[in-house]
Amino acid sequence: MECNPSSSTSNKVDRRTIEKNRRIQMKGLYSTLHSLVPHDSSREMISLPDQLHEAASYIKKLQIKLEKMNEEKNQLMGIKGPEIINHADGKKINNYNMLVGQQRTPQIDVRETGSYLEAILITGVDFQFLFSATIRVLHEEGFDVVNAGYSILNDTVFHTIHAQIREGYAQENGVARIMERLQNIVNGI
């Protein structure tokens, strides 16, 4: 069988081009990953393995934060985590103690992160007016609602409201004042 030298050269060029394109694509993906991970602006360029290590650490921190937030959400919803109970016969079972629907007093939690605010409102179906009252208070305190949603479990309604402070609006003790106003509404029920 005869070997064509031009074919061999062409294959080498094709492999080089493919490899070059792969390296360019990988470099772009690494750059994108690096841009998504928060880091000190004072630091100079770090090596690729260090960037990957930093990204992995950041993802692990986010996973831990997500687990904590889910636990906090379950506490707000009144769901107790699984408990192992020993019965007289020695068997162990998982018990989910659902308190949802048993709580009648509305609960409000407001958190501020920079110019953003998150309000969580847990009510019974009888207290739907609190949602509109919360939106009104946020608006009066200089916040624009960006996103609002709700979910219903049994006879309990969970509202989540995300708001952003209006541009040019000076906010002083915003969260404390909002919480106070909302607590006054709840206490007036």
C-alpha cells in the first residue's frame, strides 16, 4: 500500500487545527468559570489549577449555604426534620412533624442584602390581605417589587417578595421600619 505524503501532512494539519480549537474553547470555558467566582480584585492573575481549586471551593460553600437556607425554609414552614424514634419494640421510624396549618398567627421575615430586600410572609388562607399590605408598605418605604410568588401547603400560604430600593431614594433604617409597620398590621388583626 502506498502512502501519500500530502495526505499525511493534511491529517497533521487537521489534528493541529482541531487541537488548537479545543484549547481555545477550553480557555474560554475556564475564563467564563473564573468570571463567575467572586475573588479579590487586588489579586493578580492566578494559575489555572488555582482557579479550578477556587471554583470548587466556592461551589462547596454555595452547597453548604443552600443546605442552611433549606433548613431555615423548613423551620419557617413549620416542617421539622426527620427524627428517629425508638419504640418499645426497638424499631426506628422517621417522623415528619408537620406543624403547617396548625399555626394561625401570620409570620413575617424581612431581610436586606445591599439594595435588595426579601420578605417572607407565612399566613393562613384567611389572611390574604396581608400580601397586598406588605407590597403597599414596601412601596411606601421606597422599594419596587421585582418578583413575588406564593405556594400553598394545606391551609397555609407562603409568600416570597423580592424588592429593590428605588434609585435616588435615601433609605434610613428601612428593614427595621418595614418590620415594625408589618408587625403593627399583624398585631392589629
